[in-house]
Amino acid sequence: MPFLIPKRRTEPNSLFGEILDWMLAPLLLLWPITIFITYQIATEIAHRPYDQALAERARFLMRFVLFADGKPSFTLPAPAQWILHAGTNATLYYEVRTPEARLAGNAQLPTPSWLADIDVRFQDIDYHGEPLRLATLVERKHHDGGQTLVAVQVAETVKQRQALVTEVITGVMMPQFIVIPIAVVLVWFGLTKGLAPLRRLQAHLTRRRPTDLSPIDLERVPEEIRPLIEAFNRLMARLEENLAAQRRFIADAAHQMRTPITGLKMQAELAREAETPEELRADLEKIIAAAERTARLINQLLTLARTESSSEQVHRFQPTDLVALLREVVADLYPKAHRKRIALALEKDRPRAPSTPMRSCSGSSSRT
């Protein structure tokens, strides 16, 4: 199975787009959460008045439960039926019963839990495929023969409740369809105004001359990017120091090279005017000596230039081929050794096997 190498996270190409994403993403994420919470609150608001009316109907029906000779009975007069259905367009179902028998009702509703309580209990049920809201009131009725539990259950369809929930959600959500686009536009405008100092800084840097390495004024720089500008100013200061070192080197080199070159020119003119071989030979020897001094001065200036270039370059270690370096040194010294009748050669030793636990290093030796 091949190993999965995770991709390296790249930095954002647009700071504006990155901030906009982090501001709008939570907003778009919270919007459906807001809709869900609004739905729950609207459902609670819609249930409250309807449940209260449903509880009043259950208490109203409980008044018509009467006892005669210890036997319960329920009779609902016509005016009471009109009062029961007044103020609602929902379909009502009710049932009155005791633990022993069903007294009255226009529907067969679920059996209650038979826990006597002064509060009405509510639940959502499914009645022949239709959702209903059920209110159950259980009371302990006292009569001549003792006491009897009586349960009154009233249920109604939930279409009116759902219509109210829809109305509440519509009233709350519709303004958000207007507010959210306005919020996006305001966020866009705010980010544009907030990033305006960066654009001004960009325009300021664009207008600067290529040779202008002066530090940027920090007075009008925003606090968030001030460390960046301070680091940029330090970089410009180091660059100015390097350029100043190069200018000093060029000035020193021009001054140091003027004298040896003038001497070489004078020696060459004298050699051209020499009348005897001895004078010519003496002038050539002086020219060779002056050329050697000039070469040595050039090497010193190059070493100085490498030293003053930058601390980064000075302290950077790189592998060096010593054999190639020795070949260059021998090649530079060979003409001088030949004039002095010195045999100069480079011999590269073969590595020897170590005779002790310590490591041995092979080196190069020169033979004269």
C-alpha cells in the first residue's frame, strides 16, 4: 500500500479573500442553525396558546362527568358542544372514560396512564394517519360510593399550529434574506476600507526610485503590519550596508590599482627605450616584480570583497575539492618555480587502511 504524503499547506494568495472567507463562512454556517432554532422557538410559541385552549376544553368536559349511585355518567348538552368547538377551525376529538369503562366520546383515543394530576398532560399522537395534539386530564372524583379516576382526553388536528409556525418562520426568515446580502456587502466594503492602508503602502513603494533604500515611515503604518515594515526597514538597512561596502571596495580598489598599473606602464616605457640587453633584462625583471605585486594586490582585494560581502556568505560552509584547489595553486606557482629552476609537482596519495580504531585522512603532498 503506497504511503500517502500530505500536501504542504500553501499560504493564501489573497489576504482579502482569506479574511472574507473566514468572516462569511461562519455566517453561512450559522444561518441554517438559526433557522433550526427559530423553528423550535416558533413551534413552542405556536403550541402555547393552542395547548392552553386545549386544556381549557378538557377541564370544561370534566365538569359534565356526574355520579349517581356511585356510577359515573357523561352528558354533553348542545350549547356545551357549541362552546367546545367555538374559536377553532381544527377538528376536535374527545373521549371520557374511567379505568372500567368508556363513558363518551367521538373517537377511540390512546389509553391514558391513569396518574391523577391537576395539570393537563400533552403529547403528539398519530390518529389514523393524521397527526393530532392530545391533552389528557385525569382527576380523582369523590362520590357517595367512594372515589373513581376519570380521564378526559381532547385532541385536535395540528394544521392551524403548523400554519402559525410557518407564519412565524416566514416573518423571521424573510428579513434575513435581505439582511444577509446587505451584511455581505458591508463586510466587503469594510474589508476594502480596512485594507486601504496596504494599498497606499504599495503605491508608496511603487513610486520610490530603485536606488531609494531609506526606511519607511512608521507613523501612518497600521499596528498589525508594523512588525513587517520594521523587518523590511532592517532588511533595507542591511542592503544599504552591503552597497556601501561595495562602494568602499570599488573606491579602495581604484585607488590601490592606480599605483601598480602606473608603475607597470612606466617600466614598460623604460624597457622600450632600453639600449642594451642588460638594461632590457633589468627592466623586464622590474616589470615581472610589479606584475607579481599587482597580482598579489588583486588577490587581496578579492579576498576583502568576499569578506565584506555579507555575514551570511562569510559564515556559510560549503564543500571544497582540495585536490582541485591544490592544482590551481601549483599552476599559479609553476612559472615562478620554473624561473628559479625549482621542480614543482602535485602528487595525490592513495588512501591507506586505518591501523587504529581512529579514522585516518588521506592528504595531498607537494614534491619539490
